[in-house]
Amino acid sequence: MALTFNEDLDYTLDSDSESVWITVDTVSVYIKRQDEGVSVYLYPTGHEDEDCVGETYALYDEGEEAK
């Protein structure tokens, strides 16, 4: 399984999983672990094989700095 349930609505991407898809209403969210951070891509549901309509990323260093 790609996700581990922690509590309430909190999940962690398993260390042996590179990515996960989550559907939110009409948007498919693709979360991908990268070497230096995390990328998130947004697609209209049913069009995941086309260009994404939005994307963002965060570096792991940025997460460490926020602690």
C-alpha cells in the first residue's frame, strides 16, 4: 500500500512508494517523491494522461527549516 494511516485524516507516503494519486471531486492529485523534495501535479479527473493544469513543489530542506 502506498499510504499509511496515522490518525484522523493524516497519512504518510510509505518509504518504499514513489508516488500516490488522490482524487478530490473533479481533480486528480499526483504526489511524487523526488530526490530533493516533493512535487504535486493537478489534472482534471479522466485526463491524467494529458498536461497538468497546475503544479507545485517543496524542497525537503524547506521542511527542515520550518521545524
